[in-house]
Amino acid sequence: MPSVLKELAGYVVEPFLLQGAVTAIEIAAVAMVGGIILGLGLALMRLSRVAPVRWIAWFYIWFVRGTPQLLQLVFLYDALPIIGIKLDTFTTAVVGFALNEAAFSAEIIRGGILSVNRNQSIAASAFGMPPLLTLRRIILPQAMRAILPGMANDTISMIKGTSIASVIFVNELTFRSQQIVGQNFKFFTVFAAAGIIYLVMTSAIAGIQILLERRFNFELERKPADGNRLFGFNFGRAATPPPAAAIGKPVKSGAVVLDREWLQSLTSGASNGDTDSRPFVIGRNLWKSYGDREVLKGVDFTVNRGEVVVIMGPSGSGKSTLLRMVNHLESIDQGEILVGGKHIGYERVNGAFRPTGDLASARAKARIGMVFQHFNLFDHLTALENVMEAPTRVHREDAAKARETAMRLLTMVGLSNHTDHLPHRLSGGQQQRVGIARALAISPRLMLFDEPTSALDPELVGEVLAVLRQLADLGMTMIVVTHEIGFARDVADRVIFMDEGGIVEQGKPSEVIGNPRHERTRRFLRLVEEKTEETDVVSA
Amino acid sequence: MRVFQGLKRIIYICTLTLTVAFGTHAAMAQEAKCHPEQLATKYPSLVGKTIKIATDGATPPYSMRDPNDFNKLIGLDNDMAHAAFDCIGVPVDFMIGAWSGLLPAVIAGQADVMWDTLYYTPERAKEADFVIYLRAATGGLVQKNNPKKIKSLDDVCGIRATAGLGSTEEAVFRDLSAKCVAAGKAAIEIVTFPDIPAGSRLVKNDRADLLMIDLGLVNSFIAADPDSFDLAFSILTDYKVGVGVAKNNKELSQAIFDALKILQANGTEEAIYKKYNFDHKQALPTEILTQ
């Protein structure tokens, strides 16, 4: 028995076999890198809005997944020379495995991308992040958790699967062990030794998988990091100490105290030059339909500088669609919207409006802050990183300055103790206040609020509305879609009531809410008032 | 049209890769002497070349690893190849790959010759030229003491037989099985194996009664594990074994032919056969077969 073990141990450290293991690793490593890069491209093609691009990617995946890899390798090695392309053994193996892996990893990556909540990319778009930046900073880091297990599987499969490349003269571990067995017939010890060597290699992959999964598990606590990372995650543990020095005066967490002068200087910087007397936002004859359903039927509206406009109406009335048209999160079927005298992402060609190529930069230039019903915070970034993301990545602000601004904003909304917390650790009210800070960080000229309190527990509504009130006091131009009647009554300069894709009535809150002219408005207000009495008391 | 021919060729190469056949060998002699220094005058197209020899390194006694140094190749075919190209005067480089990929690589120009128990068939000769040197013999491998008393192919009805997937032996078993059934006897239960050592394990573990393959291989198995195996029978076949050379490489075929002739005449071949305990009666006078 010991002699068998000795023989086994001898084969485990046999250089002839180990050289084969190295060959397997070399091929798998290079092919995996190539395969993932190609696979990412294919995954994006599969998700493209352009049908032929989707078809090409689908066809490639269909073909490569559907044909035996052995034949693909033989084809590359022995058929390409007919047309004058003669690849050597190693290159053929790397190319063959990479092309194959591309098809498989494309589907894994696509699955990962699809697993990320759509709210994430909507928020990124609203802040003017271009698609590739959104992919790199927001989508992929979150998709990694879904992608990693499948990728680890593929890597392990590939290391073992390099043995089929023996047909194109690759002498890796399995083939070498077969040769030894072919010579001495000691299949038990030789194959067992090969198995042990494979186990060592695949254990390394499994270990790397554990480490990577830990890195991408955003539910684990992590230490704060600086804002200079390439991706939305970092591989080193600790980073800079919490930048408490940036906070002017310590504020008790939870209290909301806006620093008026500073905030005005922050936001007026962007609106300098807008001195003309026309309304800041002008919407003309806006039409929109989803399929057969008409959502907006010829809406006209305006918002003046410094005005707070509240849009109310039953669900399905088109109010959220209208709001999202302002920063071109929704396309306009007919009509136009001007913000500060400019179309966002549209150009006029022969009298008709056409989307421009670079919508992201148009959104970024418009400097419109947006706050969402479901907060849409970037789940893998801390509160501070959420606020810093658009200033540093879209507006290329200096990281230190952006950090200071972010710290001040978070302090103002009462979250100085939560800057390094990930969104899932915060309450709904806290998350929404981070959302507001994030919108303010881009020095907005206009703030859009899409039902900012609808997803909150009643006792948390007040803390969010308090921030909105103070922003209104500062003279921020705001469009707020909400059902909070108390807020509308106290804060709004004008209330627009919408129903069935049109504006039913609009005017001062005292008119629309206090003395509505239309029966539809009255009916809606009665319904909402009954439901929100309690909340109203809290927020008042 | 060129595209069509290319496609046909690709299909053929792929088919060939899947159709794995295992081969065997034999030869004789004339006289002459090697003149490697005359390479430039006799075979100008080979000057400066390193001949790439495709072999699988896992087919004893023809091509296998040296037990004393796994990085070295030994075996009857490899020794013959070394001797032949030394005689011609060109250096060689062995490319080791799975057997089924060897001939496709030669046809595609990735390797220059396949020298590894390759049986000549008219079908294969459409894609490559053959320089034959050996007559194949088939052996029957059975468990020690031949428990099923198989003495010849007349005793195979109702047994469990194994052969390489797609090999000539598999076809023989299928034929014989049909004949058994026609004669009112039990059919042969045929199991195919992917690689030869795996086939030998079928016999050793009593999963098959008879393995039929090249006699040289069968003798290697028995020599390596005489407590487990015995030879049931041997048959000298009509199959010729040769070196596979690309169709467009006539000068290389001629060079190999000339060299083999010399090796057969001057006793080198016989010495190599003897070294591997291989019956020199299987040697065939070398010949180029192009169709």
C-alpha cells in the first residue's frame, strides 16, 4: 500500500505532468480573459435596441453553443490553412476556447445585467451618466454577484476541458497522463495523480471565487473608500479615514438644517446667465402613448424660475410621464419641452424634432436633479459615494471638492452619521434624503420629485417633506409630483391637477385645493385627504 | 467552386477526425547506403526544413513515451522515422496529438507526415499519399487463461467483444455478429472504447471477453501485465501500414520511400523491430500508394 502511495506522490510531482498542468492553465487563463471581453460585447449586443445587432449576437451564440468544441478546434487548426490562415497549436487553442467561452459567458453576463434593478440605470441616466459609464460604474458591479458563480464554473470547466485540444497537438495534463498510461499501463496511480493536480488547480479557482464573491457582496460591511476607483468597487480593504473634517458644524443626526447661503451659492452657480424673463420650463402640446394607450393628450404647461409647482392627479393621469419628459427620461411623441430655453436631447430637423446622438451629455448639461419614488440609490455605493458619483464621474469635479460638498449636503439633510452606510442599512426616509442630497450635488437648476414620499411609511414622510420645504424656501425651481395635500397647500406656488392625460385645472393652492372648480378635482382631493390626514399632521 | 471544394474538404477533415481507426504493420529489403549530404541535389525542396512528424505518443510499441524520461519518445514508428530522416538528411520535430487529429493536420499542412500506425485505405489515399512499410496483424486480447476458450474468429458468437470506436475491428465484429445471427447463433455484444488502454481495462475488469486490435498493441498489453492477459489468436491481415504524406508533397514521399528502401536493405529496420520484440515477418517492401 505505501508503495502505491509513493508512486502516486511521485506522479503528482512528476514534471512531465506538471508541465501539462501549466499548459492547461496558460490556455485557460488567456482564453478566459478573451472570452469574457468578447462575451461582454456579445451580451451588450444581445441587449441592444437595434434588432440586427441582437440577431448577429444571437446567431453567434446559437452556432458556437450548438456545435461541438472539438470540431471547432479542428476547424480552426486544419481548415483555416486552406484559406491561408495557419495558426499554431497554442494560438488555436486560445482562440478556440476564447470564441467558445464568449458564447457562454455572454449569456451569463446578460443574465447578470438583467438581474440588476432597472431603477439603477434610470437613476444613472437621469444624472446624465452615459451608457458605458453606467454599465461600468453602476450595472456591472451589482451584476457581479449573479455573474461570478457561472464564471467560476466556466473557468473550471475550461481548465479541465483543455484536454480535448489534444486533437490539435496540445499536450496538457490529461493527454500527458494518457501517454504515460499508454506506456506503462498504471492507469490507477497516474490518473489519480492527474486528478489531484486538477483538484489543486480548481481549488485555486474556487478560492478566487470565494474572495471575489465577498468583494461583491454589498450586504457585507465595508470600510469607506476614496472616490478614485476605476469601478464602483475596490479590491483593497481600508482606504481614507472618514472625512469628518469637511463638516462645518456637527449636526445631530436626524435634524435637517440647510445652510442657506452655501446651498444658494452651490445651486446658483449653474443658473447664472439665465436672466431672461420667459418661464424656465415650457412644455407645448405634449403627446405620448404607450402602444394604443394615450397617456398625454396635448398638455401645455410652464414653470417659472424659483417656482414650486405641484402636480397632482390619480394614478394613470400621466403626471409621472410628464415629469419624466422634462429631463428626457421619457421620449416625446409630439410637442416640445424647453428647459432654460433648450431642448434636452432633441434637435429640430426640417421642422420635426429628432433625438440627438448624445442624450447623456445633454442631460448632464441641463443640470436637472431628480428624486425618485423608490429612491433609486445605487445599492453598491455608500451614501457618500451615491452623492459624489455624478459630480465626479459626469461633471468631472475634483474628488476632494466633491467629497466636501457631499459631506455638507448629507450633514444638511441630517445624515452625517450615515455617510458610510450602504442604502440597505438606511430607513426609507434616510434613503430618500440621500436621494435629495444626490440630486442637489450636481448644482441643479431644476429639481424634479417623482412622488418622493409615496413609498415611505407615514412616520417617515415628514422628514423628507421638511427638506423639500426648505429647498422651496431657498427659491429652488421645483416640480413635485405628490399626493401630499398639506405640502402642496403650504409650499406650492402653483398646483396642476391632471386626469386622463390632460390638465384639468391649475392655479394657486388656495384655488385648486381650497376651492376646486371641477368635480374630478374635488372627488380626488376628498379621496386623498381621507387617506393622508394622519401623515399630514406629522408633516405639518 | 473553390468555396465548394473548400467546404467539401472541411467536411471531410471533420469526418475523418471523428472516425478513429487504429492501425498495424510489416517489410523487406534491398541495398544501398544513406547519403544525407546529398540532400540538396536529391531533394532540393527539403533543404532548410524541419520535418514535423505527427504522432500520438500513446500507442505502444509504435509510439510511446520513454519510461526513463517522459519527455522523450520511443517506439518502432518513432525510431523508424528518426532513422529515415537521418538517412535523408533533414532534422525532425515530433508533434504529439490525439491520434484522430494527426492525419487531418497533415492534410491541412500543419504537419508534414503522420507516422503512427496509419492503415492505408483507398478512401484515405484520396486525401494523402502513403509510403507503406508494414503489413498489419490483428491480435485477440483475452483474460488470463482465456476463460471463454476463444481460439479464432469462429468462436465469437454470443461473446462480449470490444473494439476502438469507428475502427476496422469494430466493423469486423458487426459483420461477424450478423453472420452469427444468420446462422441461428447468438449475436456479439459489441462495446466500443475511446482509447486503447481503456479498452484493455474492459477486458481486465471482465466487462468484455475479447479485445481485437493491432497485434503489436496486444503484445504490449500482455507484456506489461502478464498476470491479467493472454493472446487468444493472431491474424495476418491484408492491411498495409504506411506513412501519411500530403498529396502536394511528392518529393517528401519519394525521399521517405528511398530512405525506407535503404533501411530495409541495410538491416536497420530489422534491428529496430528486434528492439521492440516485433515480428520482422510483418515488414513489407516499401511502396508509394497514391490512390
